[in-house]
Amino acid sequence: MTDPSPWWHPDRHADRRPALMARNRITAALRGHFSKRDFVEVEAVCLQVSPGNEAHLSAFATEILGADGVSRPLYLHTSPEFACKTLLAAGEHRIVSFSRVFRNRERGPLHHPEFTMLEWYRAGEDYTQLMRDCAEVLALSAEAAGTRVLTHRGREADPFAPVRRLTLAEAFSEVGIDLLATVAADGTTDRDAFAASVARAGLRVAEDDTWADLFSRVLVARIEPSLGLGRPTVLCEYPVSEAALARPSPSDPRVAERFELYACGVELANAFGELTDPAEQRRRFTLEMNEKERVYGERYPIDEAFLEALAIMPEASGIALGLDRLVMLCVGARHIEDVLWTPVTGGRP
């Protein structure tokens, strides 16, 4: 279906402008919030040797021409994460970044090829502090937008209510699957046992499905739609195989210090207790790129400078929050392009 007029048509812009002004108020309020808490705002360079090494993230590739005339490949980053962690290694303690990031193969009601990622990092602080941060960010954003409720496509959540904490094991148990029974102490997974559990739960299982494929299928089909209804939800303690950048939990090596924040069934943020072991990080990146090559026929380079910095990075926690999605929920927008000042041209899919 073709939009009745382009986003820049005066009548269309007039309809969009209240949401865009709310976006500005939210951004200003968040900047003030982090400044008052001694966070330093940083700017991460968009051009990177590696755009990130997660199997299912696709990047925009480009090149840089040196003074010698030789072309060398670079990528637009999919997150400022590598740059921010390098700044922690350099000696920063609390940093925040409002970064334009770029992800290819992603466009839809909740996805846009260029969007804004709000990331903040706390050196020497536990990742559970980020959960408390999320509660403050939600309440502050709602206040700035002038609303008492977050909404998305008929679903609601109270941004001022206590955030519910739910582990992945608990969430899978609610749909009849014993998730951690198929995860060993060293993090390896039992694909066949998991496939049998998924099939018993009534979901499709294909012969070439990996454990990770099945994990994602259950999460998307049975768990995510009910998260963050009524009040925001933190989904935590991911299996270590699903947390490539997070450190294992000291209380259970099968799970990692990772959580995601949901409201109105929408994923808003992804957080880690950061992995700081460069050898283990290289191993995980290699596994991710092997999977990327299997699925998509390509792989991205590993940023050697980042791994060098990781060796001296302090213990830290960090989180990436989709600012555009947060604005959507605060103003009740149905499509991400309704809260972008200048969407990428080409129309909605």
C-alpha cells in the first residue's frame, strides 16, 4: 500500500510533528538525566573495521581510500559498543552515547536501516544497576512526552510501575519447556532434546534447525508477545550460547549476565555484564561468524584493536536501548517512521 503523501509534504509533516517534538523533549530529558549522574556523553565513530560480530546482524559496507590510493574495507557500525568499551579501557568510568547506527536487511514497523541507539556503560558496577536505570528512563521519558501510559497497537504498560523480572528458564517453563535441561555446565547445548521439547509444545521443528534456531522460534512465537503487558518486563539470565558479549553468571555457568527490556510486547533494550576475556571473546566471535557464513554466506572481520583494548577494560556493565522505539511507545505511534524526523526514502515495505 502506498502512503498518501511523502513524509515531507506539509500536511503530513504537520500530523507527524507532535510526535517529533515529544522525541526532542525525551532526548533532552535523558541527556539531563545522565549528566546529573556523572555520565560523560561520548561520540562513537560510525566507520569501523568490524561492524559487529553477531551472526544475524547485517551491515552496510563501504571503503576508505588512503593517501597511497589503496582501497580498504570499512563498515558503518551496527552499534557503538566496540568504541564505547574501548573508551572504558582508556579510563572512562560512566559514559553515555546517542549514536546513529546502521543495520541492513531491516525495515518494518519496528525496524529502520538507520536509527538512534542510546547506550550507557558503568565501569565497576553490576548489571542489575542497569535494570534500575531502565525503570528511571521509562518514567522520565513518559513524563517528558506528557503521558501516563506506554502504548503500542492496542497493548499498554505503566511506565511508573515496578519492573517485573523474569528469567528465560521461567519464561520457557510457562510454555512447557525445561530450557536449562538442554544446556550443560560448559555452555554446550543438546539440540535433539530441545527439539523434542519444542515439538511437544506444538511448534514446528525442521531437520536443519539448530538449538539457537529453536530457541529463537519459541521466544518470538510464545514468549515475546506477552512481555511487558501492564508493566515493563526485564527478561534475564540468557543461556550463555545466546549472549556472545556477556560474562557467565557466577551463580550458574549455564546462563549469562544478559537481560532485555520489554514494554507492550516490544523489545526496547539489551544489556550485559560485559565479557572482558579477549580469548573467550575471540572464540565467541569466531562461532558467530561461522554461523553467519553458514546462513548468509558471508562473515565480518574481527576487530583486533578492540580485543587488545578488552584485555585492559575494567569490569563493567552496559546497555543499548532503541531510542526510536521508546519514543514510539511514549506517543502511541504504530510505525517507527512516524517518530523519525527524516526517514530513509523509498517508502515503507
